[in-house]
Amino acid sequence: MDLPESGPNTEDEPSSHKSSMPEHLQAALSTDWDPAPPMPHPARPDFAPHAARRRAAVSEQFPGTLVVVPAGSSKARANDTDYPFRAASSFTWLTGETIADAVLVMTPSGDGHHSTLYVAEHAKPGELEYFMDYKHSPVWVGNVPSGANTSAVLGIEVRPLPALADDLAAYRDDQCALLRGFDNRVDKLLAKGSGEMLGRALDELRLVKDEWEVARLRHACEATARGFADVVRELPAVVGRDDLRGERWLEGTFWRRARLEGNEVGYTSVVASGPHATTPHWWRNHGVVHRGALLLTDMGVETDELYTADVTRTLPVDGAWTPAQLKVYRAVQEAQAAGIAEVKAGNAFVAAHKAAMYVIADHLHSWGILPVTADVACADDEEQPGAGLHRRFTLHGTSHMLGIDVHDCALARMEQYRTGTLTVGHVLTVEPGLYFQTNDRAVPQEFRGIGVRIEDDVLVTDGEPVNLSAMLPRDPDDVIAWMRDAQHTPAIP
């Protein structure tokens, strides 16, 4: 990446790397500019009422208290290059904004709060920094929406970020609700700001999704399904290529779809071929895709509004199952079906996990791998001899909440989440797996190196569960037919 040849020093750049600029050159670079091309705010126009309703819910929980939620700042990747910025989830949930350094301030007012969004102001044509600021200038990184446009689209008052310190000065020594750890500059302005209660409250409010959020999650799943089809379409190009890191090629294929239809991938994709599929969080994705192997793909598109899908499919790369692969796959499929059936309002959050694990333990016992019955392995009393032995092969839980984070609402209290009950509007994954390590002597040779996970995103309703990612097949015969169709269908953006 090129940088300006010379210009005024900035506080985040070593002075030794910049040289002074003659006044005549400064004047030449600062003149004869028309207004910058307009940049409309990218937020969906239907977002503002939902954000206002969410801020009102926060206001009710913190009467008379200043509430401050920063978006966060860019983080350095190496030297003077940053990671792509991704705003704090609760900040975007409350505002619809996704830019770095922005701050939401909810000031006590009357019987509620007045909300103000502080955003950075960038140099305008006629100012030297319009040409020289390689991190923020429209010349270098593109124009940004005006404050007036941002205010109109998001339905919130917008003020310039430099005004934040003065506006918060009156609260410097007061107790307030501040989401700490996202912006050091804001943390220093409010030394007595506490984030524990605010973080918990925000995550608990985010647990129940409204219709708008469900629509965004559905879109994420639909885009993810198209990304899976893209990956299957590319399989013939990488299978059997010992000279190619095929997992990486497939990972990049899905990433292209995520960037086309959304903001990014919602998390680091897992593209695991053969024995790599026995590693649930396989992130290296540097392996060869061998013939006869299974390919476990755990991937999700994150929408522009930051809602993410989280879907896993396990596929035979040759388009045909071996008997051992099919035996393991059908057990996991049966377990997932049992888990999804338990995703109902009023049921315990852990009901899906218990149902899925019982099915898997029963299969493991019938195969002679598990020395105890499913009743013993899945006993509620974890101190009972034999309880939990199936976990050697299942490794992880079956469900987590899903939304604007892939592992959504992690700060919610246990009784509101993992030990709580499901309610209409919850969205959770159901993702049982079986993982037989290559070096596990407790496993028959035919199963070693096989890893299978099937994962879908399920909405709790007042009736039957709704599988938001059901457009991707799970039945083993349907999987083969879908793979065949995908490989003979041109990619359609």
C-alpha cells in the first residue's frame, strides 16, 4: 500500500517516517476542489424504528443513568495496516451504524433518555488533510456519509466525535453504564463507568429476535446455502490434487460469496477434509482434499447488518458414501433430528442437547464402542460411574444462541440462557457431531479418521421449530443429489 510522500505528522505515525511539506505545495494541494461526491448511508431504511425500540428497552433498565456504548476502534494487524473493522455487536444492534470510533451516548432526559450518535468528521475539500490523511481522507479511502444523512437514515441525532469529551465532562466523576474495553479513549473519559450490568442487560435483551432480525438471519442462511453450492461446484477442481491446498481454495470460494452478498464471513470457516474433520475447530484449512474422504464444512455468511448464519454440512467429496461413513452420518443425522424436535417454547435450552446425545450414545453402545448404555452415559448425575463417557467422541455441546454474534449473547445470565427455557424468538444452532480420532484405540479401525457434524439454525416459534437453513439438504441421498445438481449448475451471483 502506497502512502503520501510527505505531509504533516499524525499522532499514530512515527515522525521519522514523515517529512515536512513546503507551504507552496500545501497551498497547491488544498485548492481547486469541488465538493466530494456524496456517499449515502448504507443502512437499510427499515432499520431505524427497530433500533429506537431497542434503545427504549435499554432506557427502561437504566433510569436516570448515563449509558455509553462505543463501536470500538480499528486494531493493528501489522505495523501500519489494520484488520478490517467490525463494530461491537451491541453498538450496531442499538444504532445500525458500523463505522469505527463512533459512540452512542444515551443521556438521562425526563422519564427516559436522549440518544446521540458521535461520529468522526473527516477533512473536506480545501483542507490539506483531504489530500494527505491516508487513513480517513475521501481521496484515500472513499467518501463517508454526511452527519445529516446518517441522522436521517438512522433516526438519531448525530454530533461530531470531537465534541464527545466536552459533552461527557459533566459525567466524568459520576457512576454510569459504559460498555468498557472497546474504545480506550472513551474508557478514560468515564473512569467510573461500569460495564458488567450493561453488557449483561444488552445480551439478555438481544436473546429474543424480532421479525426484522429473523428476516436478516434467514437471508444469511440463504446466502450461506449459495456459498455451500459454490464450494461443491469447485470440488472437482481440487479433489485428488496433492499439489494443492484444496481446503484453502474452498475456503476462499465461500469467502467470495460472503463478500458478494454480505459483510464478511461470520467467523473463521472450517473446511476440513478427511481426518481434519475430527478437529471441531479446524481453522488452518491447509490440507489436501483426498478422494474417498469426507469434507466437513462449517461456514456462515454475515449480512451487512452483521447477522450471521452458522451451518455445517459433511459431504463425501466423491459424491458417494462408504459404508462406514454412511453409518456414522446417519447416526448424527438421527441425533440432530431428535435435537431439533426439542426446540420448542417452554422446553429447557439443554433439551436439544440431551435428546441428541442420547441418540448418539445409543448408537455408540450398539456399535460396541461405548461400554455403557445410553441411560448410563446420559445420566443427569455426572458423578454416576459411566456418566458422560460418550463425550470422548462428541466433544462439544449441541446448541448455542445465534444472532448478531455467532455465539450470541454470551454475557447473559445462566438462568436466562443455558439453564433457562426457550421462548418465542430465540434462534439457536442444533449441531451434534461424532469425531473418531485416528489414534483412538477405543474405536474400530474402520471408523478412525471419520468426523461428521450436521448443523442448522433453528427458530423457536409458538408451534413447531422453524429450520432457517433447511434449504441445504441433510438426508444422505438428498445430499448426493444436491451435490450432483450444484456441480452442473452455473454460479449465479
